[in-house]
Amino acid sequence: MHFNFRLSELSAAAALLLALLVGSPQLAAAERGQTVLVVGDSLSAAFGMAQEESWVALLGERLRAKGYGYGVVNASITGDTTTGGLKRLPRALDLHRPAVVIIELGGNDGLRGTPIEVMRSNLARMIELSQAAGARVVLAGIQIPTNYGGPYTRAFAGVYPELARQYRTGLVDFILDGVALDINLFQADGIHPTVEAQKILLDNVWPALEKELKAISGKTVRQ
């Protein structure tokens, strides 16, 4: 297996500024409650590539191509954990008022051996906050290498479907499906997916997201 989930650390302040800058062109859409908010780590933060090459940017293009009237705000930060995401989420919800929140976090928790209950609690709270704000949620699952130990690895992977069932959210079983075992789809560090892999990541996310978009179609947008 030629991948792991060591995610490089960036300055939190600089990364947050980048996330806000990326989201700024979509603020008009956000004010109408027609925004998809992505809260993730380096898998979604365009690590090692231009912002417009990331799967999140490609998502914006696909939404337009398919006639969905949604903008995309990328609030992902390289190196982030579920703890960091939970701290940042309330302000992002208030600022962007999203219709859908895609939560792509957990890989760094697994890398650090964060207790499963802590990770689960953080993700659960993020889901609750998003739903309380009127947004639907798509939970993007991740898996960690088996060298972290069978029991931990299995429990980690099980958190995502468990929470999806409990909170009735959308679920991406494994965002790196079709990428994780192909060394050619990783950058030179062997950690981060290449530009060529971004369409695969988008294709993995799209079915769950489109289901949520269809579920809210026709509803009155929040003012």
C-alpha cells in the first residue's frame, strides 16, 4: 500500500485566510442559502496544486454544468483534524449559510491515534450543528492503513457509516476509492493525490451530494 494519512502542517492562520479567500467569490450565492460548504483537510485543500485543479473546484464546475444553482465554498485546511473542524464550523455556518455541508475530516485523527470516541463525538457535533443551521450533510469517509492495528482500524472506518445512519446524512464510503492503491495517482510525497486523481475524488463524492441536492430541490431558500 503506497499511501498513508500523514498530512503536512501549515500555519493555521495562513490556511484559514486561504480558505476564506477561496470562498469569497461565492458569497453572493451564500447569502441566498445556495452554497455547498466543504470542510476538510489536505484531501480537499488543493495541496500541491492550484486551487482550480482540486476536486472542490471541479465540483463547482459540475454543479454549473448540471444546472444546479449552488456555489461552492472551500473551508478546508491542510493538517486539520475533527477537533479543528469543529472549532471552525460555527463561524463558517454563520458566514456562508450553506444548504449542504460536506465534512471530509478524520484522516489526521487516525494518524495521531486520536481516541475513536473523541473523533466520533467531534464529527457528531459537526453534523448536529450543520443540521441545526438548516443544512443537509454529506459525510466523506476515510480509511487508515492496517498498521495502526486491526481493532483501531476497523473501529475508525466504522465511525462514518454509523454516524450516517444515526443522523440520516449522505455518505461517501471512502473518498479515496479508486485512488488509494494506485501509486501513480499520488504526488511525489506518496501522500497527497495528484491533479489527475481529483476527478476520481469528485466522482466518489458526487452521488451522495447529488442525492442531497435532489432532496432539497424545490424547497424555499432561507433568507
